Amino acid sequence: MKRILTSFFFGVLVAGTAIGVIAYSRGVRLNMQTKTVDTTGILSASSYPDKASLYIDGKLVSATSASLSLVPGWYNVKIAKDGYQPWEKRIRVQGEVVSLADALLVPINPSGIRPLTITGVSYPSLSNSLDRVAFLTPPELATASSSIVLNSGIYVLDLKNGPLGSRSDPRLIYPIPTGREGLIPKITWSPDDKEILYTQTRSDKNKDTIVTAVRIEVDSGTPSSQDVTLTVTDVREIWKIEAEDKKQTSLMALPNGLKNFLATNSANLSFSPNENKILYLASNSASLSPIISPPLPGSNSTPETRTVLPNNYYVYDRKEDRNYFLTDQKTVPHPGSLKWYNDSKNIVIVENDTIYIVEYDGTNKRAIYAGPFEDSIIYPWGSGGKIVIMTNLNKQKASSNLYEIDLR
């Protein structure tokens, strides 16, 4: 009998300990002052870069990469680090739920603007995967410097770091012969980013005439091209169908309610790099019905907007079924002036001749560059930590170049 009682009490002790550990992990705490058991929530705070100061309601409480137990309620959370613009958000903490404060910190003064090209860039075109840019160096720029031996043509630049953090140089994929003055060039990526269509067009009084069209393989060891002047319409139609199929494949993965809403009431869809969020321009007034009911606990507490208005940009979060107003088309007329940052949580925006970065829910809008640059030509660096702009820092020289702005 004694052995049975010992085993029983030992089992009760193990079970009680397990229940206590589970309750503690879910935010249950013993209040020694009131002699009661209170339910708390967890605020998990992180930042990039890390080791930033964490303020709760104006009080310094910790550094980032920390989890705090808090009484359920609304809190003003601030994450700050010397040399960086502060990040602030009002966050709701719920009992037995983990709420996130994940801050991308942007330098007050970016560390510098460094050239990616030095020989002149015209008609840049960003790949669909957002990690490469193709551009044209025309003959007049190629011969502008006697100190640089350069071939005119189409170049491709990788917007990502090498194995040891190195940066690749632009590589020539198609030399362009001289004697084509007066023609308007255009570079178009194939939907799979394996090819480029290079066309030269002459503008007549009432119509545009394609003079030459070349289909170029991007990743071949040696320049490989095919003249498709006579079949350029067919090439464009095939690529259009492939792009539409690719878009429909992404849309098919969405719930029917969301898919129908976007198909009817939106334009200029842009999926985040991880495809968990969708940036879109509303084309009609409409209401987005709940997809997930009841709402997920611990989801982003920033107020959302389920009723959309035309000519406004919104971001929909697929994981949390939340929809946020971002900006309007009057403020940002060109959809190309909005680009996803590589972390899928922030968006780079050109507004009033200034480049900003803003969270997908419209909070924490911070300026990152206000110097001269070509409007709408902004490319987030594929590996993160930088953006790429096109500008002319030498006013005495006619050509512009690509430059990187370091945000680390």
C-alpha cells in the first residue's frame, strides 16, 4: 500500500509540475500581492540590427531579442538604437498569447552611396524575381571615356551578394552594333527570367514600327541570341500567356472569397517575396468579407480596412486575413514607385521626390533618401540591407548610373 501511495503522489507531482510549466509558458502568473492567479501575455521583441533598446509606454525595460510577460492591454512600444530612426507601434497584448514587435531599423544617415556602374545606364529593366536588372549602354556612352575599354550593349547586374559577401560586376550578354541612331530601345524580361526581348522601335506620325527584335538567353556562357523581328508579335503573345498563367497559379492558391475579390476589385497585384502578402491597387469600392473567422489570436493589432476605395493602395496579409490601407494613387501616381523590400514586411515607396520605407500595415514610415534620382527606378537589393537607385551625381555628364544605398 505504501508503494502504491508513493507512486500516486509522485504521479500527481509530475502532472502538477507539467501543468505548471505549461501554464507558465502560456502566461499564467501568481500575483503575490493579491494572492490571485493572473493571466498575462507575452510580448516578443526583435530588431534588425539587434541589441536595440526596448521601451514600453516610454520606459526602458530591456533590449531586443527578449520576451516580456505583460498584463493584457494596449501598450506603446518603441525600439530605438543610436544612429537609427526609432520604430514605434501601439500593440495589443492578450492573455496567454504571444504578440510580436519586429522592427527593421533604418539609419538616420545611410552610410553612403556607392556606384554599381560607372559607364552609363539607359532603359533599365528589373527581372520578375527582383534580383537582377538588365540595362543598355548605348554606343555614345561606351565611347565617352578613353580610359575605359567598353563594349556597347545589354548588360545584366545581379542584385545580390556573392558567397563571401562580394558583389558581381555587370556582364555583357548582347553587344549592340552602331548605326542605330533615332530608334527607341526597350528591354523586356521573359516570365521565367531566362530570356530578354530587346526591341528597337521607330515612332512614325501615328504608329510605332518595330525595326529590330532580338531574343537573348540571359544565362548562357557566351552571348546567345535569335533575331525574332518577323515573329516578335508571337513572342510577346506567348510571354503574355505565360505571365497570365503564372499569375493565375498564384491566385488559385488563394481562398475563393479573396480570389474573387481581387479579380473583381483590384489591379497591379504584387506578391511579397514570400508570397504571404499582396500589394494591390483598388479599382472599385468594395468590402472584403472575413476569410478567417474568428480572427487569429496574437495577430497584428494595427487597425485594418476591410472596405476599399478606388485609386487607393492596400496590402492584404494572407496568414492573418487582415487588410491595410497603405497610400493613394494621388500621392504615388506610378505603381512602379512601390516595391517590396526583401523581408516581405516592408515596402519601399517613392513619394514627393523622396524614398521612404514603410511597414506593410502603413506604420513606421521613414525617409531613407532625398537626393537626386530617377523617379520610380528603385530596386531593393535581393540579399537585403540595400536599395539601388539610378541617378546622375555629376551634373556635367549626361549619363546616369546605378548606385547602392546601404541601410545597415
